[in-house]
Amino acid sequence: MLQVGKRAPDFDMPSTKDMKTLKENVRLSDYKGKYLILFFYPLDFTFVCPTELKAFDTRYDEFKKAGAEVVAVSTDSVFSHRAWISTGEDKGGLGSLRYVLASDITKDVSRDYGVLMEDQGIALRGLFIIDPEGILQYQVVHSLNIGRSVDESLRVLEAIKTGGLCAADWKPGQKPLAV
């Protein structure tokens, strides 16, 4: 059962790591020693999804500076991912991304992370922060219509990294609570 504070479910998925061949998988073990922002989205070539993927790309350097990598996952094929990335934004595509898109074509990973809508075969908008030891530290799931806040994702990442007690509306640079 997926639970914060427990080991994150392992994964091994086709990805866009090598855009030319699409033969390089992405695995949880690839991120050992780093924080991982793993987020699921419903489908390529849709409406809310590109706003999220581009927002995470725009702030990618901040995630890297915080010691985190970003991987986005949908149940689309890597071929669809490549087409979406290779298509310009003016034509309904993403354009370039600095992080990896993974293909959960089997739907196993979406199921393991509790975001698969079985009746539709697509993932809800789930975001998970996994620490350098592979422990799930944060999870949030949105309905299909609501995009995620990159600001909140960065804030929570920084709060987790303090190792302390962070009050409501804690912001990076503030001290954790003293007890």
C-alpha cells in the first residue's frame, strides 16, 4: 500500500531520455541520492497538461538547485511523448523539455501510485516527492481539471529538506519550529 513515510514503489518505464531511439528506460534507482518529483498527468496533446509540463520546465533550474530531478508520467506511449515534445507550441505541442517524460503504457506504475482511473485507462494528476533514500515524503492528487502549483511543489520540497517541523504557510528561508 502506498503511504508517506514508506518506500516508494519501484518503477522501470520507457522514457524520452534518448529522444532519438526511445530505448532508455527511467527507473527509481536512477535517482538514488537525489530528491525526485514524480508527477502523473492524464494525456499528451490535451489542455491543462501542457500548462503544467511547461510550468515545471520553466522552474526546472530551481528543482535542480534544490537537489531534485523531475519526471512526468502518463499512460501514453513514448512515441506520443516524442511527437508532443517535437511539435512546436504554436501547433499544440510542448516544444523542448529539460526533464524526462515516462510512458506507463502498462498502467502498472499509475496503479502502484494509486492514481490510475481504471475505467478510463489514464492517470489522475498525482504528484509525489521521493527522498534520496527512496522514501515517499509527500503525495497529492488532483482531479483532471485542476493543474498543480509549481510554487507549492518547490515549497514542500524545501520544507522536507529542512528535516524539521514546518508550520502552515512556511516559506523557504524561514526556520522550522523550535520545540
